[in-house]
Amino acid sequence: MKQIALFATVLAVSGCSVLTNPTTPSDPSSPNAVIYSAVGASDANGVGGSVVCLPYASCPNGTGYVQVIARRYTDAGKTVTLQNLGFPGAALSKTFQDIGNQVNRGIAINFLSDEMPFVKTDSTLVTVFAGGNDANAVATAAQQGLGGADPTAWINTQIQNFGRDMVLLVNGIKARAPKARIIILNLPNLAAMPYASTYAVSDKRVLQAIAVGMNAQVNATVSLGATVVDLMCDGRTYSASIFSSDGFHPNDTGYALFADLIYTAAATTTATTPKSSCSAMSVY
């Protein structure tokens, strides 16, 4: 029911039409062709922005980072083919989808089963933003006692499972789209974001531990050839001015920041290494 309500809200504000036919692909051998596949959750649809896009819709005026990136390439004279696989509420894998649904989060799909297998094989750019829904699901499950007698050990196991599944995701994308530049936004310290401001300190510490642990697993994908954009240690990530009213999703300003970071990373020939430690990792 939560998913249906979200779709109704998106439909009311997006003004987007659902695609019935695929767009004509660009020639991937052309230096002026960008074939962009976006893997994500509500962020890829721009939820929280002023123009939210329906899943799998043509939404050229969307204000999410995916749509902003596509327009920036078009403005730079590129021919852009955009495939947006993002779906609100999506988790990384069935492991986290199941955990989320045990605590009634209504997770309909996951990246590994429902997004990665559909990445365009001729993609030149693939972006990924994973972990927010997964971390919240694990934190809620631990709070509700699903971790059993040793919740810390259970949480650590889920962090390792997240790392395992990130490796599967990146390797799966590489296998499907061997010429793609894979750019991954890492996970901020969710406990320091506005939506968590009313949480008890003990709950913030648990959420922080989960987010920092999962973030390390995202950072490790650099060894697989991915480029990781470091949100965790970027102070701008935590400014209230970049969030929508729910304190979790970015607003237009936040999505513009994400788009700028990804666009800049895509233009570089070498990946920067995300920081292994910073003050944002130990706020609580």
C-alpha cells in the first residue's frame, strides 16, 4: 500500500508519460554518444525534487540527478540515450528486500534481480546509488529484535552481505556492459541526516555503524574498477539546505550537487580514492 501511495504522488507531480517503445540507440562507437543506464531507487526518479519522474518513464524535465546529468550531456553537444532503471524503495538484493519486508517497508524490487540484468549492453556510463533503503531496513529490523540475542553480530553479518552483493552488482554490470564507466555514490552517515534528528542517541549510533560499515563496502568496489563519489566525507552532504521536507530525499539543490559530482567524475580519466576515515563517520 505504501508503494501504491508513492506512485500516486509521483503521478500527480511528474507530468511524465510511461515509455511504450524503446528510444533509438546512439552509436556507442561515436565519441559524441552517451548511453547512460541508471541503477537506483527513488533517488533515480528524483523523489523529493520539484519534478519527480515515474519509474521507467520518459521524463526529460525531471529534476533528479539522473535527468540533470542527461541534460548536461545534451547541452554539451552529446547524443544521449537514457535508460533509467530506478524504482522507489528498491534495495540492493533479495537479502535486504526480505529484511525490509519483514519490517513492513514494502520493498518491491532489488538491484541484483530486477535492475542489473536490464542494463543496456552498450552502455558507456552506469551510475549506482545503493544502501539507503538497505541501511534503514537493517536498523529497523535490529530495533525490532530481528537480530536475535546478539544484534551487533547480526548487523555485522548484514554489512558483510551488503559487500558481497555490491561485488555481485558491479561484476554483473561489467559483464553486461564491458565498455561502461561505472560511477557509484557512496553512502552518507544516515544518522547525521535530518530525518534521523529525532531518533534516540542509541538508535543514531546503530544507524551510524550500519551506514559507515556499508559505506566501506561501497568504497571497496574501487578495486573492481568502479569510480566512487565520496558523499560520506563531503560536508555538503549534511547541509539541511539540500534535503526535501522528509529529511531523507534530496531536493533540487541536492540532486544538482549529486549530478555535478557524477558529471565531474565521469569526465576524469582516473578515479579518486574515497576517504577511509573522516569526522562524518563518528558524529555519534
